[in-house]
Amino acid sequence: MLIGFEDITKPLSKEEIDVHVPQICATLRLAIGKDMAISNKRLCEMHGLKDARVRAMINHIRHNALIGGLIASRHGYYISTDAAEVRNYLRSLNQRCSAISATRNSFLMYLNSLESKGASV
């Protein structure tokens, strides 16, 4: 769970893992190529789920390699079988990691400055 986002990042329930994840996987396995992308909104409508829970299930699917090459774009989720496209997606993920790391580093410097002034933590 993420601090401050506990309500939407709580672990998946047994029902979500046993029932909904396989259903979402079945739907996503039909989305081969960006022309077949399925939006988060559409997945929610199709499966009667809230968007934060669908995102949590997508993370579960990815982290457990239930569907390889599952890409997210502004059009939705789809499976890529194109090595160049997967390489580009990895570059995008690396850029996002770098941006988060830069923000984290900025906050570490700020926290250090607060602590050096004796501010409460």
C-alpha cells in the first residue's frame, strides 16, 4: 500500500484475484496492437469495477507476468508484439522513474534543510 493512498492501493482481495483478474486478462488478451486498445473506463464498464481497482489489477497482471507486453497508452491498454514499441515503452518507464527520483531527491534536500534548522519532523 502507498501512504496517503491506502483506500485505492490496498492489496487485491481473494475475489479480485480469483474472479476479476482472470476476467480482465481474458478481455485484455483480445487487445493485440494499439488499434485494439481498451480504455480503463471501458474495462470498468465491462466488469463493473471502480477505476482504481482496475489499475491495481493491471499492476498485479504486470507484476506477475500474466500478460507479456501489456502497454498503457492514452488510448488504453493493449498487448504489443513489436520489439521497437516495447523498447520505447521501457524508455518511457525509465523517464518516469527518473522524474520521480528527481522529485524525491528534491524532497530529501528540503527535509535536510528543515532538520538542520531544528524544525519538527
